[in-house]
Amino acid sequence: MKFFWDNTYLTRDERSRLIILLSVFILLCIIKFYVVVFYKPTSIPIDKHILDSVEMVSLQKKENYYAKKDFDLSKSYDTTTKNPKLKNKKHETEKPKSFVSFQFDPNKIGKDSLKLLGFSSYATNSLLKYRSKGGVIRSIDQMSKINGLDESTLERLTPYVNLPEHQKKQYASYSSNIQNLDSTQFAKKKKKYKRKNPKVFDINAGDTTAFMNLHGIGRIYSKRIINFRKSLGGFFTIQQIGDVWGIEDSLFQAIMPYLVVNPSLIQKRNINHMDKDSLNKHPYINWQKSKTILAYKSAHGDYQHMDDFYKLHLLEDDFVDTMKHYFVVK
Amino acid sequence: MKYVNENSRILNWPEMPLARVVFLLIMGIYSSPFLTIPIVYQLAVCLFLISIIWIIQLSKSATLSVVKSLSLLILFLVFCVGFFRQSLQKTSTDSFHYTNQLSHQDYLVGQIVQEVKKKKASSSTLLDLESINGVSCRGKLLVYFNKADSILDYRLGDIIAISGRPIDIQSGKNPKSFDYQKFMSNKGIDKQVFLKPGSHSLVKKDKLFFLLHYAHQARKWALSVLDKRLPDRDQYATASAMVLGNRDHISEDLQSAFSETGAVHVLAVSGLHVGIVIMLFNFLFRRIRSESKQFKKIIKFSVLTLVVIVYALITGASPAVMRASIMFSTLLFGRLWFDNSNIYNILSFSAILILLYNPNNLTDLGFIFSYLALISIVYFQPYFMNLIEKFYEPTHWVSIRITQLVSVSLAAQVLIFPMSIYYFHKFPVYFILSGVMAVAMAPFILGCGLLLLFTSFIPIWSTVNTVAFSLLLKAFLGIIYSIQLLPFNSIDNVWISKSSMVCLYLAILSIMYILTNRKSEYQRFISPKKTGRNSAILITFLSVWVLMVNSIYHTYRVKNHKEMIIYDHNGGTLIDIYEGEKLMTISSKGVDKKNIKYTCRDNRIYHGNLDPNILSLDSNFVHNRLAIKYNCLMYFVDKKILFLNSIDLEKVFPAQSDILLISHSCETSPYNILDVHITKLVVVDGSISYKIINQWKKECEKRSIPFFQTKKNGAYIQKGI
């Protein structure tokens, strides 16, 4: 207890100075307190020009949103929004429900009259944009392609659409012209085509020209086949041509009669000398398989016989059979 | 004994009445967030107390009991003032603050008070708000401009208008991670806004408050001078940091070199720099002779304070520098006017001023570190000096200086090191070496740099000066880099808990109390009581014991637990699996070493393992002790965890799982999966956009499946044992 009283005791000077310090501070705090609690925020006039430029982006997006979703979602949108500008916009889009209908030409009508007809602002914009880029509306079907124009308005307006007769005619003649053009060009192209004379050849020996002689196989496919052969080391059956990427079964069936294979031409590689990268380059060996093959090698030493592969449980027997064509043990 | 240890007795209250006041003020500030009392009541209590105190003080009925209770009342009032001041700081009580007037979409006008920082992803700046939706307001707001706005020519002081939706500053909610939100709110910044392209506009060109404006101009000019004179980038970065307090140009290598050697404090302009500047100018006053002592005092004080203010303004008037200058101005004032003033008293007074001005300083590491370092130097330096002199008596003035510096850097570490380990998890081994070099060279670098700035217009002299300056910097950097190259330069990744830190402090303080209060035989003969000493010994033993128990418990907990943590990481999936000190990390594409740092570094330090076995999210691992994964299914202890990303969906996936983790590029809709798959918990991590998160959330609520979202709830932790 003595310790407590000793350490809380203040001398006369200390007391008087501390009291002055504290009272000054409390005074300052009261000023701050007044500012915090009682000071009422004043309104500052907003420069409308700046408000427009700042809110342009966000408001434009909102407008499109309402045009698309047809007000249903706007109800779920927070109605407590305090922004006066936003509120006004919402009312503008909700108000016009009774529309006027009159005869009009969609290629000439202005922005205001479109609004009167019941076009949403988004649809109006898209129509005007289409026209400004040189687009012409020639039929009522084309009207339905205007973005933002819903079906009910279109149905209501179809009797009033006034398309000038001569434009319709022009359109008709133009389209017939195009059809004529097409048929003549097509004929010219057909004449260029040459018939090929395929011959029977060995797929392990043949080069790209030999493959290109076949029906349905051109420059790209033949290159692909040759590349595939290179990475494999050679083919052991004709069926492997079907494995080449892009060659479908129908094509393969068509060219099959012309293919022969000589498996002795396959370049066999020594499995004990292969490393991870060179194994991965082989099309039939993926990353997992190469890993298991190498793991066995690191565990048991070099492969003594090709039948050692059957011991690897992760490799299917079919796979090992095909492997025998490409690898040897030395 | 040459150096009389005048300040050795720490509990010598009568010499420093203000130390108690600071202590109670800090208590008041700390306790404020825990209690919510209406602010009007708080004010009423304060007013009531002060009026009672005035009445008693003026009544002159000075019996002992009255005086005792009066001093108690005053101390209690100090506590209440601290409490009151901190609650005034809260933004929720401030109706004028913009955070209390927010709506869905706001139109805000404010002044730019920080230069626009341009980065790859987006540019950012700080706005001091003037109005919100046409109503005046106050507060600071962090603004991010969209990267589509490539041209931003806003200057400091411009008033701009923006429209957007201010949101809370997000901070990663991972275990043991740095709380960015708290850090910013202590700076007075509560919200941030991400602007859409084009939704900002200039209102008018303006300037900052004229002093700040000129300070900014002066700083720009000084930086340009240094930039021109020092072609070497490292030298320029060091010079601009040490002289002008601009740390923007410091590279990561430089930063790590300084922090590993323990000399990082010279890079941040703080008390040290202000002290050095005062010392340099004080040096000039030695030559001035005046008949009137009082006149000399006044001149000295006013000139030095002016110098401090000018220097603070040039360095950008950052809070750290303002604090240091307040501290040193009061120190100067006290030392000059009151000859027998106690340094702790003056320090306490400056701390009171700073805390009353902004109580948030109490959570600022810079504030804590500078005061701790100063107290520690003042208190322990004479002791270490004595200790050194027992073994070696310096005679030459150079050796005397060096021993002084060694004792200063030793003394500074005493109170600093527990906290620096707690916050930065590293301890520089060669702190004496680097500290001596840094503190010895800092005055020369600062003086040379300031001289260069002020005489840069003199043609030949300035080139000579530049050469000398760059040589100095080169030597300094060379020393720092060579210290960094020494083996075992820093003890990294040390984890201590808060309670261990407190114990360390208790132990240090009580040990130092015992050492500094040794009585001579004569004194012991006069007063044989040793109560203080005995209790100090008891406290030392107790705290060391608690420390040991704490560390043993920590290692026990770390070694004997198994857990999986799905971190909240922006733009990627990051999963750590611990078993004891073994650590395995599963990460996806968007995760790289750099951005991981804030997510999981501290947690990994806590577990004592910083180099994990990293595996890809798409890989399979069957022969792993910690967890087994094949295709999209992972087994962790007895839990089945299903990873959903677009690749895995092509493969067959099982019908049941305990946890369904949705991560990275998962584009399939929840309807398809939840219809065929039964799960107990759905976890969504930080790699997924809010849109998809909301889809999942809705679906989960429909089917009443528990839903966990790392962006909101923090990292997901699955305990194994």
C-alpha cells in the first residue's frame, strides 16, 4: 500500500502544472468534440458539367442494362440510392408507356420520332449507328435484327413500316446478280482440278510426293505423316496412318488399298541408352510412362530383355507389344 | 568511475513525474477500443473531474489525505483523457466523416495530397476529400485509377472529382499475416475506390498549403540535383534516402543488404537524422561568443528549431520526421532552459504531445522503435561504457569515440531486439559493426549531402564536393555489402510469440535493475533491506521460466500437428500441408515467389520451414506421406478433397467428397456438379472472381451445403490431428 501511495503522489508544482496542461487539453478536445458531433455538413454546389463528364461512363452502362432487362431487374436494384441524377434517369426510362404509331421509313426517321414510336434508347442508338455506317434497311426481317428492339414493339410497328418500292426492286436485282456471279466462278474453279493417279507404295520408304499422289492427301497431311514417321522411327502396320492427327477414318479407308508396309525398315533404338527427354519425344510414350520405364531402370539396372517390360504393372500389355517394334535391348 | 550513472534508477519517480502521466495516457488509449461509452458521457466525466480538481486545488485545504486523493484524481483524469482522445479518433463517431455518408454510387471531390504513383496494373493516389454528393465532408481516400487511363497529368494539390463506390481496404486474412487494413486505418485511411476508366475529372488546378507546397518543390529540386550529380543508381538511392528521406529508388538488393546487416534505420529519416542535423548546426554555435548567456540561448534555440522545421519540410514532412522534430525540439528546449532537467521527463513530455496530437501513433512501429531506442540508449549506454572500460581504457580521442559508438549500438539493441525479432523475425549478428559504421558515417554523409545541396550553384567547389560525396557513399555501401558477405550475418526466421516478447522485456528490465542497483558495502551496512533487488531476481527467474515453457510449448505444438491450409491468395491457389516441420505446397499457375511473401511467409516462419516441397496442382503424387493425390482427388488424413478446375472435369470424378475445393479457372456452373456430387463443405479460394463465387454461394444456400469463402472468412484450415 505504501508503494502505491508513494508512486501516485504528486508534488505541489507537479499538480498545478499538470492541471493547467490537462485543462488546456480538455479545452482543445471540446473544440474537436464540437467539430465532430455538432458541426453540420454544409452543401456545396456541384458543377453540372463536371458531374456529367465523371458519371458518363457508369450511367451509360446502367442505361443499357435497363434497356436489355426490361425494368424487371431494376426493382431489385437498391431503391435507397441517394444520387439524384441516377433517380431521374430511372424515371425517364419508366415513364413513356403509351406510344404513338404512325407510318415511317426506318431509313429516314429521326431520333425523337423513334422515341415516340416506343424504341428504347439503346435500340435507337443501334439503328442510328447502323445507318451512319452505310447500312440500309430493305425488309422487315432486317428490322428484327436491331439490337435492343423487343418483339412486342416490332409486332406493333410492322403495319406502319414504310419501305420505298424502288429500294425493294434494287435489292432483288442485286441479289440475283450475286447468284449469277457465284455459279460462273464455281465452274472456273472446277476446271482447274486435276485427277491423281495413285500407285501402291511402301509407307516406310515413300516420300511426301508419294503420299500426295493419294486422293484427299495434300501438302499438309503428307508432311504430317512424314513427321510422325520420323518421330516414331517407322510404321509397323498400315493402321498407324490412321493415328496421324487429322486423318479421319473415311479418308483412311479410301487410301488404304494403296498402302503397303515393310516393318524391317523401322529404325530400332536401344532402350538402355534412352533418357527422359528422348523417351518423351516418342509419340506413344507420355510423361508418366517414361517415368515408370526410367524408374524401373534406376531400381533394377539396365533392361536385360524386352520381356522385362511386362513386369511393369503401370504399362499395359498392348503397349509393351507395340514397344517391341521400336526398341531393342543391347 | 568516470561516467556517473545519474539516470540509473528507473523507479526514481520524483525526478520524472511525466513518466507516470505517459504511462496512464497510454493505458487510456489502449483501453479505449475495448469499451464503447457514448462520447458525450466521456466528455461529461472529464469535465466533472477537472472541475472537482480545480475546486480542491483552489480551496487550499492541504491536509495530506486531501493532497493524496487529489494526485490520484489527477492521474485518473489523465487516464480518462487518453480514453477520450482515442474515442474521438474513431470515424464511426464522426458524422462529418465521409464513411458515414456513403451510398451505392458516390460523387466525390477532393484534393490530391500524394503524388500519383504509376505502376503496371494501376496508378494510385491519396485524396483528401472535400465533399461527397454535394455535401461537405472530411477524410482520406485511397484512389486507384484504371490502367486504361494511360494519361494522368494530375499534379499534387489538384482538386479532382471522381465517381465510384468506396469499399473497405482489403487485407489478406491468412494466419499470422500482416494486417494491411489496420495499418492503413492507423494512417487515417479507411476506404479505397477502384475507378472505372474515365470516371474522374479535374475540377481546378490548386496548390497545397503554402508551406507544404514549397517543401514539395524544394524536395523535387533537391532530388533532381542529386540525380544529376550521382550517376550510380545505388549511390543515388542511398543519398536520396538518407538525406531527403525518399525511399522510392531503393532496390531490393540494397534493402536486403541494409536489413540483414541491421543498418536499415539509417535509410529511413527519423530521430537519428534530425539529431545529426541538430548536432551539425550545434557545432557552428561553439564559435559564437556573446556576453549575454540568455541572448545566446534564445538565438540558439530559435535557429536550431528553424533548422529542424526546414529539414522536416524538405524530407516531405512524413509523420516519422514530424515526430522526431517534435521530440528534438522539446529536448532542445528542455536542455537549454532547465539546466537540471531530467531527460526522461522531456522525452515523456514530447511523447504526450505526439500522442495527444494523434493517438494512432501508439500503434506505429516507427514511434515505438524510436522511443525505445532513445530510452534504451540513454539508460544503458553509460552502463555499457563502464563495462567496456573495465577491460580497456581508451586514451586516444578516436578510440574514445569508437568505444562510445559501440556502447551506443549495444545499448540501443537492448530494448529494441525483442520487438524487432517479434515483428521482423530476424536478428542481425554484426549489429555492432554495422551500427558503429552507419552511425559514424551518417553525419558525414548527411553533412556532405546538405552542403552539396546548398552550394550546388558554385561551379568548381560543387564538383569537388560531389566527388567527395560519391566517394563517401561508395565507401559506406562497400562496408555494408562486405558486412553482408560475412558468414552467419543474420539469424533468420526466428519466431517468438507476444507473451514471449513481454517476458523478454521483463527479464531484461529486471536484470538491468539488478545490475544497476548494486549497493556498495557501506550502503548495504546502512540499509540492509534488499526488497527491490529480491523481487527483481524473482521476476527475472519467473519470466525466463515462462519464456522457456513458452518456447517448449511452441516447438511441441509445431512438431506434433498436422494441418492443411488453403490460403486466401489473389489470382491463384496456394495450399500448404504441414506435418511437424515437413511442409508440402500445392500451387497453381498464378502463384510465384514474390507475391507469396505476404500470404504465407509469416505462417511458414511460425512453422519453422521456409523451403517447401512444391508440387503443381495438376500433378499426381501417390507415394507421399503428407497427402495422396490422384487426378482431381486428394486424401488428407481421413478427408477426401476434390479439386475442381476445368482440366479435371474431363476425367471421371467421384460421387462423394468431404471438401469440394473450387479453384482456378473453374468455369463450369455449380448446378451441373452439385446435382451429381455429394459433398459436406464447399470451399472457394481467392483465385476465383466474385461473380462465380456468388453463383456457388446461391446454389449452396439452396441445397443447404456449408459454404466457405476465403476472400471473406480468411484461410481455410483443416486440422489433421
